[in-house]
Amino acid sequence: MSEETILERRKRLLGAGAPLFYDEPVHIVRGEGVYLYDADGKEYLDVYNNVPNVGHCHPHVVEALHRQSTLLNVHTRYLHETVLDYAERLTALHDETLSMAFFTCSGTEANELALRMARFITGGQGIICSNATYHGNSEAVDELATLFHDGRTGSKRVKAVPYPESYRPISDTEGAALADEYAELVRKAIEEFKEEGIGFAGLLFCPIFANEGLPKVPDTYMAKAVALVREAGGLYIADEVQSGFARTGEHMWGYQVSAVAPDIATMGKPMGNGHPLAGLVARADLVNDFRKEVMYFNTFGGNPVQCAVGMAVLDVIEKENLQENSKLVGEYIRKGLRKLKDKHEIIGDVRGHGLFNGLELVKDRTTKEGATAETSRVVNELKERGILLSKIGIQDNILKMRPPLPFSTENADLLLSTLDDVLRGI
Amino acid sequence: MSEETILERRKRLLGAGAPLFYDEPVHIVRGEGVYLYDADGKEYLDVYNNVPNVGHCHPHVVEALHRQSTLLNVHTRYLHETVLDYAERLTALHDETLSMAFFTCSGTEANELALRMARFITGGQGIICSNATYHGNSEAVDELATLFHDGRTGSKRVKAVPYPESYRPISDTEGAALADEYAELVRKAIEEFKEEGIGFAGLLFCPIFANEGLPKVPDTYMAKAVALVREAGGLYIADEVQSGFARTGEHMWGYQVSAVAPDIATMGKPMGNGHPLAGLVARADLVNDFRKEVMYFNTFGGNPVQCAVGMAVLDVIEKENLQENSKLVGEYIRKGLRKLKDKHEIIGDVRGHGLFNGLELVKDRTTKEGATAETSRVVNELKERGILLSKIGIQDNILKMRPPLPFSTENADLLLSTLDDVLRGI
């Protein structure tokens, strides 16, 4: 079937506005490891997809999915052990205070539940998020989607604070002094919630500020911000949907980058390598207080198939040393990107953690005006040359590099040399 | 592992309040067709689970899941055809006005999206639901959970109207006159929304009022209620999460029982036979208007694995004539239940559609006081005798019978004779 026919069917069945990547979309038919293949057999190096975290169609994960689907797939109101084995293994990987788990089908559902828990437990409604973020697609979670609304939140009960931006900071201080200036904005938001009678429930951040463009967060910022949140009786919710499961290389979880454990950590995308599996871990007292009063049940959440898949993903991360690979290959990529920065004036900044990196493209290194159109051209040109990645940031001018974790230095070399070549032509 | 150890681990890892069936929970390890098996090898006839709609671990569905998981599992922002094939097949099964689809991971997400669409499109906030319902676990959808809050909604923007109760109707009229009385309450709720400045967005019902206890709805009620909704500029959202996919026997969709097509139909539970697959179909103009303005993306929604599984479920429904089976065996069960009613004074009413039936147990046929404690004893005693079912209704006094669709007349005989025996001992 031709791409035009597919596009026409898509418009008819899903609507013209259904989101699609690239000026000329790719028609993907197969995935394996770090590669995707289109209908013509063309190979693409996947530098975008974090959902197939341990590689597209990983045989160990597929086998676990198949085996458990053949045996039993039923809800958690009967006893079965797989959900307990997985909850035990997952909480053991987290900070020891996060000892209980809920399972859901998507990161949106996990963030929904975390917000419900925080508001129920604190009795306050106010939630602080960043001013360039996105955490999911439900009504309550969409109130935090400042990235798509010029920094504005969707409700009075959600306030956005500027994220700790390192490339265009709010003042010319740095380090602890800059951290203090950003943390002061959190304090102010909390105070406003209290004055307005909304009350305060907590702060929800991606701990590496992925959608914001992976800023280099001043060392002391998270500790200061979270201390203010807790003093005010609020909870810190870390959204690990993008930053979790060894993505940052140095750590299993994004919150470990700043060494501040949250009260609730939500997870999603990479958790099931593409199988709809998500959830949260939280302090036991929070879960028990919530469970005591609120009937929460998730039909598919925690079923034996989800949990068998989740365990298989953890198996592969461990057996294939993917956290170490994320760290080493991530460093290798950043080193290569910094070399490209010496050659290409358009590169304003290189940032990232492990195999999650951002390359900020600017029109001018002094004004730091985002090279938005050029970034789009780079993304489309890379696709033509067989490399899939995307862009982020409020100016849409940051190349987002977030491949499956089994990404090798050879894969990195191809990415870097192709990027070098494309940037030469921009 | 002993059941006590499992319960202790569950309490420690999921919390004491995690919902569980039965006074002494069952430990299930395997499922096949209409049977579940516990750790001791005991066989249970499954008269509860509608999620494994075409039978537990159906080999055709498992094979499709396995095949597609081996090939490709990626989001819908690349082109792939499986999502289009499935959307085409699914919309073709619906009323011709419902020609576009969205895919999500759960019925909750589908209802969330339907509410967002209705509110966005109408500009109103007001939603009407029934006074004994449940549609999902997110904050916005939970506002409709009147079943757990004595008929009260969770917000001023949601009003509950009494569902068209047939066993304890609001007046001693019947037929069209009774339908008019119930519809008048819908008209009144719409008026109140307008007077209160909340505006009106629409009405969301399970078209067979499953959680309400499967009342015999007066023939003209739905047409009247929906006409009022549309006159006031609102949308009719049918929640097909329980009533869809041939459950009612006579029809593929619950809304066909009253022959009133909705503007949006949401689907979930049985759609993927246990795989997290859900979504909605809607009028094309609604989808296009919403898509034009609102960025909605669902990471796992519509991925090729979901859609391959969804198609396999439709294959089985067709090839195994499960809609016809649902109709015939459902009628057979209701006939048997009516015979039991002649024998057992505790049976107040027999109701249902296809393979979704309710048996209302009462202390007294004149006062119709619910036999709540007795119903619980029946459910637990049936479990001891190898039959799994549950209860519904605001008094928790209605036995809920909703087995996988390949339920045979032999299975029905076992259900009926065991129930007869248990009721004799109550």
C-alpha cells in the first residue's frame, strides 16, 4: 500500500490531526534491537525510542509475554504471585522508603493516581510543576501541560515555576546561589497556594527535566526545593516515566541524580518495553492511608502478563549490563557532541545524562536565539539518512537523543558522523 | 507458598486495602477457556470474568500477540497499517455515524478522553450520569462514581439522575409513561446545569446499566433522554466497556439494545481479551474538531501489538459465533433462573441480556429489601463449590453472572444446579 493511501486512510479513520513525525512520515514495518525498518527494507538507527528500552522486540521480553499469556492473564482481586514478585523486585531497586507499589496501564494513569494520592493525603489541592513540561493526557494531568500552553497551567490549583535552566538562567549567579533563586520561586508558589485558600499538595517534577530540555540542574536545587515542599506539608512526586529504568546511566532512577528520594515515584514508558505497563512506588504510610479510604482498582494493572513482562525487562537490564552501557555510551556521545560543538557554530549547548542527551541549536551563541527551523531541517534530514530522532524544548530547538539502551559506540559513531555531515549542510 | 504468606506479602507490597475477592481469597495459577485453576489444581467455572471475553488464554489471541510482538511494537507517530486495519474493522461494526477511532490503554482513559471531547466541543462542563454507576479510576471519571458514594457525584459539574429502575421504579406507572417520568429527571438536570452557569456537555451512561444491576429499561427511555440531551446541545456517550463486544447476545454493542446510537462510544475490558487495549469511536466531526485544537497522544494507544490483539479478538467472536452463543446460552440461563425463582422465595427478580445476567436476592418479595448478607454467603459458597461470580447493585444484593462468551449450555447447567443447591442451604 502506498504512503499516500495510508495517509488518506489515517485521515479518514484517525482524523487529520492525529500526531505524526516528519514532513514525510516513515512507514515502519519491523523493529529489532536499535533498528527500525520501513516498508522498502530501509534500515533506520533508532535514536528516539525509549519505550523499547532494552531494544525493539527483545526475545527475552517477548518470550516472557508469550509464556505468561498462555498460562494466565487475570486481574489482581484473586491471589497470584507474579504481581508480588514484581512489586518486591521493583521496590527493592528504589529508595528503601518507597516500599509499596501500584500498577497501572500508562504513565498518565500513574501520574493521575499520584496526584489523587497527594491531594487526598494532604487535604490541599495545589500542585507545583515546571513551566515547560508534560506529564500525560488525562484532564487532571493535562492541567500540568505547560509545554503546550506557553508555560501556563490549565487550572488555578496548579502553578508552574521556572525550571532550573542552565543555558539561559534567570540571573548571572551560579551554583548554590542560582539554586537558591530558583528555589525561592517554589517557596513563593507554596505561599500563594496557602493565601489563595487552595492549600498545598505537592510538587511534581521529572527529576532530570526531560521535556524542558535536560538542563544542568545546580547541585543543591532539588534538595532545597523538596525541603520547602516538605516543610509546607506537601509531597514530592518524581515522574520517572522518561528518566527511569537505567536511562541516566549513572543511576537506575532520575531522582538519584540529585540524591533526593521522592515520596512517590511514577513510572511508565520503558517499564514494559512497549507493553502497556506503568505504576508507582510510594511510602507505605501514604499507600495505606489512601487505600483505607479510596476504592482504587485498575482492571489490567498488575495482571500476571504485565508483571512477567516487567520482570523480563529488569532481567535484560541486569544481564546485558544496560545501565553501565547507558553510562559509557552516553559519555561517549556527549564527548563526540562537544567535539561537534567546536566545529559547528549552530551548536549552543550539549547536555544530558546517560543515553538521554540534548543538543541545543541556536542562531547565535551570544543571543542564544533558538534555531527552530534549522532543528526541524536537521531532524528531517537525519531521517532521510537513516537516523531517527526528535526535538524538544519550548523553542523546539533541542535535538533529543534517547535510543534503546543497547546502543553501542559503533551506533554512536554513525550518529555523530551523520550529524556532523548534516550540520555542515544546514 | 502458603496463602497466608501470599496475603502477608500482599499487605506489605500492595497495602492492606488492595481489593480482593471472597472471605477466603482464591489463589489462581492458570486459565483456559471458561475455567480457572488454583494452586491445588482445583477447577473453577468462571462466571465472572468478561475481560477474557473469548476465553482465558485463547490460542488465536495469544498467537497474534506473540507474532506481532516479535515483529514490531511502536507508537503511532510513524505510519503502520495495523492500527488502520483495526480502526476500519472496528468502526465498520458500529453505527455508520461513528466512523473515527482513538485508542487508549484502559476504559478509564477512554472515558477520560470522551469527557474531555464532550466538554471541549460543547463548551459546557455539565455531565449527567446515573446514580449507581462507576466508569473508571481517574479524577475526572471518578466524579461519576455514584455507586461508591450513596448516589452522590464528586463534583458540581456532574449530576446524577436515577437510572430507569424496573424492579423498584419511582412510580407505579410503566412503559412509556414510566420512561417519561425518568426522562423528565434528565430534562431537569440539564436545566439546572444551564441555570447554574455550568453549561451542559452531555450524558454518559452504560447503555445496559450494568453496574446499576441490569434493569429492564422501558423501551422509549433512551430515545427520549438522548433527544433531550441533543436538543440542549449535549452529546450522548455510551460506555461500552462492559456491554460491548457481543456481551448482550442480540447485539454487538449495548447501545443497540435501545436502538439509539451515541455520539461517542467508549470501549475497554473485553476489547483485548486481557491485553490493555481500549478506545473510543466517535462522529468524524467531533474527532476532527477536537484533534484540530487539542494535542492528544497516547504512547501505547494504537500500537501494532494492541491492534493485532484487537483484531484477533474480533476474529474469534466471528469464527466461533460467540454473539449467537451469548444470545442462546444467555436465554437458556435466564430460563433456568426463572425456574429457580419459582422454587426459591429469596429470588426477587431475574434480569439481563445475553451472557450478562443479574439475579436479585431479597429478604421479602413484597418489601423488596435486599438480601445483602445472604448474597455474600451465596457468592462465597459458590466459590467453595468451584463457581466464580460476584455481586452488584447499591445494596450489593444482585448476583452478577458475566462469563467468558464460549460458555456452553453444559456450563450453564452446572451453574444452575449448583446455585439451586446453594440457595436451598441459605
